[in-house]
Amino acid sequence: MEKIITKAFPMYNPIGEEEAQAAAAVVRTGILSDFLGKHSEKFGGGKNVLELEKNWAEYHHVKHAISFNSATTALLAGLGALEVCPGDEVLVIGYSMCISATAPLFYGAIPVFVDIEEDYYCMDPVKIEDKITPRTKAILPVDLFGQSSDMVKINAIAKKYNLKVLSDTSHAPGCRYHEGFAGTFADVGVYSLNQHKIIHCGEGGIAVTNDDEIALRLQLIRNHAEAVVDDMGYYNLTNMVGGNYRMTETEAAIAIEQLKKLPALIESRINLANYLSEKLSKLEYLTVPKVRENAEHVYYLYPLRYDEDKAGLCREQYVENIRKLGIPLYRLAGGYIKPLYLEPIFSKKEQLKHGYPYRLLKDNEQPNYSRGICPVTEKFYDKEFIVTAYTYPPLTKSDMDDIVKVFDKAATMR
Ligand SMILES: *Cc1c(COP(=O)(O)O)cnc(C)c1O
């Protein structure tokens, strides 16, 4: 079979000369990090960290932005700041990067899986109330693939049951939603700045909140709270064991430059994805991503649904054909990722029943992590999803045309 795409697509690389110079300028000062883990001027970090946080908050129209050394640590601090405690239940989705579901375990809390929407692939608000129990403390939706969860409905449920909301917005920095931005409608929203994200500084994360006390708690957990609270005179000690979750000055300087590039990077992604969607929607066996009303999708990833019956070809064969025609798909074998509750840390919970943190629960309170608990997620994983990452600059509309040719041709290869 002759390939349609003969050259590998260029890698995505948002880093340029501006970042190189910003990093070099920090290195020349000799101060690569400017935090002190005590109640002092340096408790909140150095010049670049503070500037990044100010710029991030302004950009996203939110009161506080707190930088971290990853989104992982920002999510952990978020749960801590929201006073999630041992035995609490946290509602999560099973179709995301692992920390979106494992984070509660760090506080001895119990992840409870909620299925995702058929149309937009984020946590399905319709399925949340069924999962709420007297132990439920927080909801942790993920702005999957680059668009906001349905925060209007999720916040209404949170209000009704007095729950906290922590949004994992790693995929959607700068993404418009209603009158604001994805991530800022939750009690805490978290963005990732790791190497693979739309903008990055190698490793990094940002947590945002409009609440002054939550902002302080995030800072405390980031930077050795236990050694700070007494001198600071802060005495809500729940979860006030801190870590070193601090971002370096070098990373912050790079992230400052990256944030300036975010609007243009998002615009290119949206243009490429819209163009691709227009063409691919003509293939009757594909469903292109749908964008929520009054919101934007920034296409960190570009998810397609594939209808085996309409195409008359199983997904694995179709994907294999696509690969033969020259497109290395993001997740080759199956739809995106294995549902997280099928990973051993959850699925082999029987072994952990007497271990951490499940020993806190009686037998009849143990969560269900078996196949079948999230049928939509499983259907996408088993049969329907094909996720690509090729809606980034410097790819062009002509590259999108090639992708369309491949997706069309692949269905004819038996
Ligand atoms: C990348 C990612 C994370 C973790 O980000 P790090 O900065 O690597 O810790 C969390 N959640 C989602 C959805 C992600 O894609």
C-alpha cells in the first residue's frame, strides 16, 4: 500500500528564542529558585514566579494564580486546600490522565467514578447525583481534550449538596467558557505546563481560585505549611502538611513567554481543527468533535468517534490502515486510554481492602471499580474513539487535506 503522507509531521514545539533568552537571563543571575519555606518575604517565591502568577490571573480573569512544579502537585494541593480528608468521596472520571482519578488517594479519600457525556466527553452532569452519598466531599471534573466541562450544571449540583469543585483544566489553558475561562468556574482550577501541553516550561502547573483563603492554603501546601503556619498566625490546620511543590525561576521565566504566545497558538489550533472537522464530517462513519454552546474548544487533542457498523470495518483495522497510509495516531491500539478503574491500583482493590485507604470503609461501603460502571467511557474505549493530536501549528490546511485523504481511503482498504 502506498503511503499518502510520506514525511513525518513536524513535532509541536511552541518554544522559541524568547524562551531561550528568558531562561538564560535567569541563569545568569545565579538565583534559579527564590522560595523560602518559612514565613518571610520569600514564602511566595521570586520575581519570575510572582510575575507569572500575576499575568496568568489577569489573562484568565481570576483573582489568584498559584504556580506549582506540576499539575499533579497542583491537584494534590487543590484537594488539600479544599479540605478533602480520609474517607471522603471524590467524584472523578475514568477517561483522563491517571492523576485526575488517583489524586484523592493521596489524602486518603476515595475516588468514585462518574461516566462522561456522549457529546462532549467531559463528566456527565446527569450522572453525578446518582453517585452522591453522605461521604461525598468534592467533584473533580476534567476539561478533556481542550474544552470546559459543563460547569454551569456541575456548580449547581455542587451548591445543592454543598460540595467543592476542583477542575482539572490541564488540556484547556486560555479556553473561553461563558463570560470567562475554563478552570476559573471551579473552587480551584488546575492547568498543566508540562512538555506535552499547549504551552509549557518543561514541568509546571498553575492553580487558580477566586477565594483568598483557598489561595493562601494552596501556597501553604506548596511550601512546607507546617513550618509556616504558626509564625503566620494561620490556624485552620486541616491538611496543613506541606510539600516542596515549588516552581523554579527558570521555569517561570519560560512560562511568562509561553503565556504571551497562548492566544496565537490557540487560534491556529482552532482554525486547523475547524477546517478538519468540516471535511471529516462528510465521512458518514466519523463524528467530529462537538463544541459546547457559549464556549470554545482549544483542541489539545482532536477526538473522533468511529462507527464500525457504518464503515463496515472494525476500528482496529481502520486505525491500522490509517497508520499504513502514513499517520502515526496518538493512541494506536484503542480509544485514547484504558478506563482508569481498570488499572490494577483500582481493579485489584480486593487486595487493598485492608490497605490504604480502603480500610477506612466497611465492606458494604467499598467502591465498585469493575468493568461496566461507566458504559459510555467503555464504549468509546472499546470501539469508537480515535484520538489524534495533529491540529497544531506549524501544520497547515494542506496537511489537514492529507489527513482527510487518509481517513477516507483507510475505510476502503479491506
Ligand atoms: C498532563 C495532565 C496532568 C498532569 O500534568 P503534570 O503537569 O504532568 O503533572 C493532569 N491531568 C491531565 C488531564 C493532564 O493531561
